[in-house]
Amino acid sequence: MILRRTLFSIVSAVAEGQITVAAELAQDTNDRHQLTPMLAKTEEMLAAIGHDEEIGVCLADAGYWDTDALEAIVERGQRLIVNPDTANPRRPHAATPHPRAPKIEGVRLVMHETLASDEGRALYATRRELAETVFGQTKVTRRADSFLRRGLDACQSEWRLICATHNLLKLWRQPAATGVTAGSRLTTGPTHADRRRTNRGVHTAPTGQYGRFCDSLSSS
């Protein structure tokens, strides 16, 4: 999700029912190193709410590809589907492979084979319905397209508040929301503008009152 005046990378783990189970901000230039910490954060949050079932499958796009990290995750028994292909499908492929192109072996070969199967393609296709929809609802429907506060800690609190209210809306609209075992998808988008979104029909509390509420949420 791209927000105005980007400063941070937004990373969320989204489960079945489009429920956000972990929400973090990062300051890395790319997403390669975000998958492992987000899986750990997701497991921590599930344990905190007393959810004993393991994550069924983790889905992530090509931006999270880190061979060493993926191999470590697979070795510990976590089912994982990450798109290994960063090429633009609309761009014609060269007749001969690039000499620096990564070899199709190890975990990269496993992911290619998984996505070539009917089950793998069907599972990976649900990524669009999970995380992409959540980010679209947050940015477009709810108009939460910028942060009101400054600094990593303050914006982290605000991002978690946005995700918490998203979950409350989902639970209110769907009392029988599904569980959180089917899989988490991690996504990024950036963010930050020091302005109030009182226009376009969006009302926010005054900065001071809102800031104190975010700080109390962060420390709780």
C-alpha cells in the first residue's frame, strides 16, 4: 500500500476473514528481510490470544524473497508459498537466459513446482483476496492514506490502531468470522504525512487527544 509522503514500510500479516493479526513498520529499503520477523510476530500474537493451532500456510509475493530466510522457514516445518519470479509477465523473455539469473534449484525450484500445481496456484491466488483487499479497504474506502503523527514509534501506534479498527469493523459485519489458521500474507506500503484528514468526509480527533490515545495503545 502506497501512502503519501513515504517514510516507512508497512508490513501486515492477514489471515482468513481478512483479519490483521500482526502490524509493523520497518525502515528497510526493501522487504527481503521482513518475512521472518513478521512470522515470529504473528506466532507471538496468536499465542497471546490463546490460539494454539499452527499457521497453515504463509503466502508472500516476490518482494519478500530471501533464499536463506526461506530455507530456514521451510526447514522448521512451516508451509510456505512465495513467488520466486520477479520478472514482468508482460515483458517478452529473452531467448537465452541472463548469465546472472538465479539458478532454479533448492527452495526456488520447490516454489516453482508448488506454483505450477493446481493446489499451489489456488492457494497463492487467495493472497489477493486477503492482504490486497485489506490494504485497498484501508487506503481507498476508509481514506487512511497518510499518518497524522511523526516518528517511528508514533506512526507504529497509529498503524496498529488503524488495523485494530479494521478488525473491529470486520467482526461487527461478520459475527461468525473464520479462524486464523489458513495463512498469513505479508505486505508493505509506506507512509506518513503530518496533516489531519478532516476533508473528503473523514473526521479525526484533535492531534493532542489522538496522540495520547495512540501512546496509551502502544504501551498497553
